[in-house]
Amino acid sequence: MDLIASLQELIDLGVGFVSLTEALDLRTSLGRAMAGMLAVFAAFERDILRERVRAGLAHAKRNGKKLADPQLRHRTLRRSENCIAIASANLRSHAAFRSGVPQFVEFYRQQRRGRSNSV
């Protein structure tokens, strides 16, 4: 019922609302009644839609459908792998620093290992 509260606030401020496309004049009691009915029907439609969506999801779940987007799972997995790789690199860098091995030496060692594995 946000519409009703908003319209009441406009009325309290002395603002008259006239809709030109719906031929609705909220300065009159008939116009306010129509706005109230529109608000009730909008809330009813929203509730019916919510119930239908929930019923559809429950039906799909009962029939063994997976309700997640497969692309979303793939993107989430890829992000997780990237985070793990970054954390692993940071851990190696931190370990090299704590052991007194400069980072560029550790980087050079990693590069050599990579090259010897690929040859």
C-alpha cells in the first residue's frame, strides 16, 4: 500500500495529482477510491505471481529438475579457481619473503620449473 501512503503525503502537502493518461483525478473522492482499488489489484497480482512462481519451483524440484543456472555454476567455479590461484601465489611469495629468498629469485625459480616442465 505504498501508493496510498505516497498519495496521502501529496494530499497533506497540498499537491493535487491528476493522471492525464488514466483520466484519474486524485483531488476527488472518486479518484482516490479508484487509486485505492488500483493499489489493491496491483498487490493482488503481485501475490498471485509470487504464489505461481513458488508453485512452479516446487513442481520442478519434485520432478528432479536442477534449479540453478549452469552458466552461473561455471562462472562461480572459475572465480573460485582464480581466487585459489591468487591465494596460492601470495602464499608462495610470503613464504619466500619469510625465508629470506627475494621474490624475484622465487619468481625466477618458478619460471625455470615451468620451462623445464614444458620442454
